[in-house]
Amino acid sequence: MNISLSKQNNKKEKQLDTTSKDSRKSCILELKDVTKRFDGLIAVENASLVFSKGKITGLIGPNGAGKTTLFNLITGFLKPDTGTICFNNYTIDGLPPWRIAQLGIGKLFQDVRIFHKLTVLENVLLARKEQPGEKPFISLFRRRRAIDVEKMNIDEARNWIKFVELGEREDSLAEDLSYGQQKLLVIARLLAGGFEVLLLDEPTAGVNPRMIKSVLDVIKRMAQAGKTLVVIEHNMSVIAEISDWVYFMDDGKVITFGKPQEILEDPEVRKAYLGV
Amino acid sequence: MNYVLHLLIMICIYSILSLSLNLLVGYTGLLSLCHAAFYGIGAYVSALLMTKLGLNFFLALPVSVIISMLLSLLVAYPSLRFKGDYFILTALSFQIIIFSVLHNCAGFTGGPYGIPGIPKPHLFGFEFNSLPLFLLLSVILASLVFFVIYRISSSPFGRVLKAIREDELATLALGKKVAGFKIQAFMISGGIAAIAGGLYAGYITYIDPTSFTLDESIFILAIILVGGSGNIKGPIVGTVFMIILPEILKFLGIPDTIAPNVRQMIYGALLVLMMFIRQQGIAGEYKFE
């Protein structure tokens, strides 16, 4: 059923691109009763979540609660067993990951996943969507066009590199950056991709305290720019500082949700999370 | 003098092979062990078209390129499913299948006797029948291939291939259809290898399956591992090195009976040595891990 829906979707993609600009609906991404099992283990069970435009939604819960699985379901790396995932009012579950990314959902992996042997600039350039030069035929025989677009893409990529304050490292290999800088690089890559929805899996984990501030600044500025952000985070002070709305998950289920202050003081959350 | 010209022609042929293989190995990170199969497909298709249908070399060559591109899909599609070691085995089996076909379809390919009497290339009554003229043709074709590979690999297309090599999942998450890119890389690589095959057939004027064995695939891969992968210099440096090295050994006065074995030993030792001291090859930028 889901697959046939998403096939219909494929045909409507063009429509979707135009309608998404007009639709100013606050709910941009919605999961309805999503379940995912791995050989008897239920990773996500009947999860229903709604993410609003221009807001930062926190996703918290102990290890193994199903948060990362949820991200993988949204981005198409996993297919839900049951339930639907809607993006801009279209069903996206069942679509391949590259298609979902093209539609506008980007993800920051927990383990950054930079392209080590490519420069900072190349890393960011790869995220640009319109690249005629990615067709070998065009880069061989219609070079003018490829070069013109490439110049625009380079300008755009440089802006985002400056935005995350990596301007001076543009030509360094990505592997030569510090871990915190690599996280910033991946954020620049997401921004250059023009994704509407950004899923950030532990953006501050392993980042030194001084760098955390830069990362959080960038995250807040993205929300102000109208992006929809979903952040998985174990650092409760970070959640309290940046998020507008919080979902608490445990054992694959959404246990409770609400404003960050309410959730962080919820006795059930404190018990499951902190053991108090 | 003729000896030097012969070496230069072989350097041209192997440059075409290593440059095209580098697109898969160095850029896309696919350790392909079946490049000699495409080399063989190019040689046999051109030779058959020239001897059986009397087609001109310059018509037979593009046809062989197209056929090789299509046959490359037979490895490309499995490669989307199989990763790492499993892909190496897939490519290996393709290599063995193609060799067996060349070796056993005697009615069509001449079997172990091969195809003799392949005409030298000629264009508008002008025949490339002497070594200097054939070298000229080889240099022109090799330069053309160099130019095409350079343009493709330095384009955004080449950048995506490198990204796939570095991290396939992250490339998918950026909205790149990884499968499509891999298939294109295979087709370009297989198609260009066929040019080397056609050139070889037109040069030697006789081909048999023993020129397109697994050993040959390993040799082409060794060129890249020694010379370096992931950029355009590596394969050229590797080709010159690997073609010239055995010729230098000839002057050491090793008896002919053991010379080929000594050569294999030196290649082996060289590969082990490179893995220890310089994994990215002499002029490469990508290390296999």
C-alpha cells in the first residue's frame, strides 16, 4: 500500500516542488503510527510525531530508545513495517534515500561521515543540487553550461563555509579538521544542500565545550532562517537551550512530549533518563 | 630503434587501460579485477568486424566500444548489490567467463588459435603500416583518452565518484543516485578499455585469448597500485614504470628460461614493498585500506 502511494508520489514530484513553496502550513513532516521491527526486536513502535516549520524539535531518550532508527526511517535508509511518513503532505516512505534527500530532507549522521580525502570546499559543493556537470556527457561536450553553474555553486558553497566560520580552511582536506570543525563542515554541507528539514543526530557529541557554542549558534540561526530542525541530543542543557518542543522516547515508543521545561521535569523522564 | 617504438606503443595501450581502470579503482573505490575482459572484448569485436565483415578499423573501433559498454552492465549491476570482497569475486567471475567464451567458442573466436590476419588500420587509402605511423595513431588515441578522462574526472561527475569511494551512505543522503553513477563509471571504463583492445588487435594483427587472462587484469591493477590511483598522473607513471622495468631486467643477463619467473617475483615483491612504504603508489592520492 505504502509503496503504491509513493509511486503515485513520484509522478507528483514536480507538483510537490511548486506547491511546497506556497504551502505555509506549520506541519511539514509527520509520522503516523510508524513501526519497525528487526527480527522480533521492536525498534520503533506505533510512533506518531509531528515536526513544525521553523522550529527546533528535540528528540530525547535513553540509548536504544529508537531515535536513530526513527531518523533512518524518515530518510529512507530503512523502510517502516507499518505506518506512514508524510513530508509536505506527500507520503515519502518507500522512496529511496537519494530521492528523499532530493525532496528536501537532510541528515547529519551521528558519526559525521565527511568525505575524508576531499577538501572542505569539495565536501560542501557535493551537496549542491543543480549540477549539470554531474552528467559525464555535459562535462565533456557542453562544458560552458557546466562551468557556469559550477561557478555559482562554488560561490554558494563558500558562503556556507563562511557561515560556519571555516572560511580559512576551505582548501584543507576534510580529514585534517578537528572533530568539532568536521561537525561544522557537515552542517555547512547540509545548508548548501538547501534541505528544508534537517535531522541532526547528536550534533554536539564529542565536540569540545568551546566548539559546542558555535554549533548551537549555527543551529539556532538555521531555525531562524525557516528550516525545520529535529535534534537528537543527550545533553539536557543543550535541549533546554535550543528546542521549542521535545519528544521523549523509550523502548521504541513515544512516551511523552511537550515544551522542554515540562518534559525535562517530568518524573517519568527523569526516572528513565537519570535514574532519579 | 624499432624496439623503442614498440615499447612506446605498448605504453600508449597500457596507459589507456590503466587510465580507464583508475576511474573505477581510484575514483569510485571499486577494486575491479576484470579489466582485461573489456580489453579482450574490444580486441575481439574489432578483429572480428575487420576480418569477417571487412569493416574499417575506424568504424570497428567505435562499435567495439559500444558493445563493451553494454557488456560492462553485466558487472555493473551485480556491483550495486555486492560490496568489498564480494564485488572482487563478482568481477573475477566476469573475467573468467569472458576468457572461457573467447577460449571455447572456437567457431566464432577461433578458440585457442585466435584470430590471425587482422588488417592494419587504414584511413582514406593511408595505411598505418610502419611502427612510427602506428605510434602516431597510438599517441593520438591515448591523448584523446587522457583528455576525456581528465575532463570527466575533474568535473562534478568525478567529484561524486570520489564521494562514493569515501562514503556511499553520505553520498546517498546528499541526494545522489549512487547506483546511476556507478553504472556510468563502469560503462565509461569498459568502453575506453575496448579502445586499447582494438588498438592492440590492429597493432599485433593476431590475437588469442592468452592476452586477456586474469593475469592481465592483475597486471593492469598492479600498474595502478604501483603508480598511484585517484588522480590522472598515477596511472601514467605506473604504466611507464611497469612497462620499462622488465625491459631493464633484460639487460641484467638473466637466462631466458627463468626470466619470466623472475619478472613475476619482482612484480610481487614490488607490490608488497609499496604496501609497506607508500600505499597510495608513486604518484597517487588514494590509499586502499
